[in-house]
Amino acid sequence: MKYVIIVFSAFLLAACKKEKETVSDSTTADSLHVAKDSTARASSSGNILVGTIPFPQEIKECSCYFAASKSDFENERYIYADDAGKTAYMMLDGKRLAMNLISSSDMEVDELLTKEIENDDYKISVKGKKIKGEEALLFEGTLTIEKPDGTTFTTPIYGECGC
């Protein structure tokens, strides 16, 4: 009987240890998955963290919204959205921000898209080129964020503008 208890205890100990390793491995896989899916992106110095946002409820009609890649766009992991004229929405350094657009190009006329956004903490520049124009206009380009301390972050963007 004593032998059975020892074997059973050893079995439980080995099972618990294996489960702990599995949990640890899945945590590593999840953190890799987050980076792969572009859920949050950081500058090389780590001073600007760009997170994804759901499509803003404040936007009721015309809008532009972009993701870091076509895949992220198709999966609705947006890093930028605006109401095509007044307000831009982003998740920066863990905070959801609504910022005033300073300037925006006329997307109906131009093949190029430009937007400038600035507040006390960030200067944001969106530049894109029209790749497809139907009811909604598809764009590819770059989004650059600068902080007053000189830290910059640039990411590719893919998205659309339309009404």
C-alpha cells in the first residue's frame, strides 16, 4: 500500500509540473501572438506605444480608418480613425485620444492622402497613396508619430476613406 501511495504522489507531482510548463509556454506564445497581430506596436526606444482601437462610435458618417497591415485591416485592428475632417482617434501610450486634425487633403481630387494632427504630446503625420477607388477609397502609406523629446515612431498603414 505504501508503494502505491508513493507512485501515485510521484505521478501527481509530474502532472502538476507538466501543466505549469504548458501554462508558461502558452503565455510566451500569446505575447508573441500579440506582437505578430500588431495589437500594440512600440518604437525601437519603447517610448511610443501604439495600440489598436475599435471603430469609434463618435464617427457617424464619412471617415478614414487605417491598420498597420492589410491583414490587420481585414480583422478590424485599427490604429487610426478620423471623421474625415475634424477629429482623429488613436490609442497612444495606453490612452485613447481624440485629437483635432490640423489639415487634411481632399481625397476625392488627390491621388495622395495627407493628414496632420497635433496636440501637446504628439505630432502625427499620415501620408498615403490611393491604391483603389470605388465607393470607398483604399490607401497604403505611412503614419509617423513624433514626441516633443524627439522620439519618433513610423509604421506602414493600410485602410480606407469613404462615406
